[in-house]
Amino acid sequence: MKKKKLFLLILTMLTSLVAGACSSQETSKASETNSKTANGETKVQKIIVGTGTQFPNVCFIDKNGKLTGYDVELVRKIDEKLPEYKFEFKTMEFSNLLISLETNKIDFIAHQMEVNEERQKKFQFSTEPYNIFPLHVTVKQDNNEINSIKDLKGKKVIVSATSNSAVFIEKYNKEHNAGIQIVYAGNGPDSTINQIKTGRADATITTPFSVDFLNKSVDAQEKVVGEPLLNSKVYFLLRKDETPLQKRIDEALVELKKEGVVSELSKKWLGADYSVSF
């Protein structure tokens, strides 16, 4: 009888041990599974996008105080395609964008960046362009003396420092000994709009969609003259160490083009489909 009780006691203990071991194994497996799930989650990386607030229809502050425009809204669409990134805008003067990218204050630039030799040396462009950037000589509407770039000799042309308009006109002036007086835009009374409107500058180099917007919104009284000086493709500009980000931006752009999103944004903000030649 005593032997039977002892046997039952040992059996009970063994059962408890086995059950405990199984329970421990299950807990261990559950912890391992939870750990794998946690480790498998996509880590979201914050990306600082440098842009401006003074480029009509491209990147500007609307009447409600919201940052918007073609480049801004396109970046937001790209952000939706890339769950591993969270894009955050940082606005500044155009002339500060390149140094901010170089010093890691921003991760890429969205501001109609065209390719030029100086930028290529320091940075990398996305390989997928997102629209065509046509540059024209632009003058006050009542100016009938200037009809092309050849008429700019001895005239004062205002452009934004470091912009592709500036790079273009500086190079043209030097190579053709054109005698153009180049000045650089500031803020307030020294802005391009005010200098053209008041006659302190004779011309600028800009885009038709910018002129259309300024004429409608602030009565800039400008007009485009002559043939396009430049009709180059524009890209996002990144540091040379940002290849993974560049590739993902390109992939998202390709998808958005196929979906017709790029075309629609161009029509909405720029007045025409400037993606037609892609």
C-alpha cells in the first residue's frame, strides 16, 4: 500500500515536471516569436527635405499659410510610397540649400534642381527626372526693346544666386562677351518682382509657369520673350552617400509616372504637362 502511494506521488511529480517543461518551452517559443516580430518591424527613418517658399507654383506658402506647390506635393506622394521613410520639410532661402545639404542639415533638395557641373562634383542627382524646366528671358509687359537674349547687352538682369538661371546667364555672359549686368535678388524691395516692376532691373531668367502665377497672384506685370534658353530635366539632389534613398525615390517616381500622378500634378501646378518628354 505504501509502495503504491509512493508510486502515485512520484508519478504526480513527474507529470508536473513534464507539464512545467512543456509550459516553459511554449513560453520560450512565444518570447522568441515576439522577439522576431519586433525585430522584423520596418524601422522608419526621418528624412529632412530642403525646399523654399518663394518659387510660385513649385514651393511656396499659400494664402492659408500652408507649404505647397508642385515639388512639395510630389514629395508627399513619394513619401506615401516609401513606408520605411518619413519625410519632413525644412524651408530656407534657395541660396542656403546646397550648403545645408553639404553640412547634413537636410537629406535631399526638392527645388527644381537642374544638372550642372558644379553640383555634379559635390552631390548626386536622382536618376529619374520629374519634369522639364524651361528657362526664358522675362521682362516687364510694356518692355518692347528686349525680345531675345541677344537684346540683353548693357542691360541689368536679375537672378537668384546659385540658381541655374544664374549659372546659365553667368556662363553665357562670359562665353559671348555679352556685356550683361548681372545682379542678384534679395528680399522685399530688392526682390526680382519689385526690381522688374519698378524698372531697376531690365530682365530676369525664369519659367513661363512662374510668370503666369506671379501675374495672376501679385500683378507682377511680366512677360516671357524669345525661344527657350534651356529646356533641361530636373531632379532631386542628394549627398553622394545617400544611394539607398536615391534608389527608393527613383522607384517611387517611376510608379507615380505610370499611375499618371506626375502628369496630373504638373497640369495642376505648372499649367501644362511638363513630363511629356520622359
